[in-house]
Amino acid sequence: AVMRALSFATVSALLAAPLQAAPPHQHGVATLDIAVERTRITLQFESPLDNLVGFERAPRTDAERKALDAALGKLREPAGLFRIDPAAGCKPSTADVKGPTFTAGEHSDVDATFTYDCADATRATHLQTDLFGAFARLQRVQVQVALEKGQRGLELRRPANRIDLRR
């Protein structure tokens, strides 16, 4: 139990100390932080709402409400967005999606955290994502991978969809 807590604390600290300053709110760009522990992989995704639906204000029409509901629905089903190397034996556990809060004059973001329970997450050599297929306005994803032995950053550009999970 002490080693598990230590491992989680180490991975949490790695994610809390980004490799570079977080990019400002930028249309077309999202962030994805990946923490790999022995029996769990956690994904934290953040994106301007514009990347997902084409606007950042409260929906004004039925079509905009449907677009927002559809985007949030895709995020609530991470199995359709992320495929972890089968060697790790991972299954989706939780999807916590925080929809936008619409405040006058502010940019709206969507934050989501996905947890996968795994037989041995350290056996995962890669993760495939369909973020670009799901969200046509998304052009780049700034990725940070935190492993027990260190961290690294990379950038996925449309149409790339594979993230190497090895150090």
C-alpha cells in the first residue's frame, strides 16, 4: 500500500509540474496528460469548446445544443476515443467530463478525466486516439506522458493518432 501511494504521489507530482508552460487558450489545440501506474492509466484532456463544437458561448439554437450534447457524449465514452495497447489488459473505469461554464466574455473549455484499470499498465507500449476523427476542428494535441521513471512531452498533429508510452 505504501508503494502504491508513493507511486501515485510520484505520478501526480509529475503531472503537476508540466514540461513546459501550459499553452494559452488556443483554438485548434488541446492538451492530453497521461499518467501510467502499475494497474492504472489516467488521461486528463482539456480543450477549448470551439475545438469540439465550433463556438464557445452558450448554445443559441437547437442545432448548437445538439452539437454540444453530442460532443460531451463522445467524451463520456472514452472507449471510442482511446485504445490502449491490449498487452496492458486495460478497461475503462471512469469518465469525469466537466462541461463548459458560460460566463460573459470568457473562453469556455471542456475538461475530462478518464481512468482505466489495467492488469499491468506498464506493458502498454502505445495508446491510439481518435480525437481528430471525433472533433474535426481539433488540429493539434499537446501530450505529456508521466511514467514511474520519468516524463516526456510530444505533440500530435492531425492526422497522427498514436502515442508512444515507452520511455
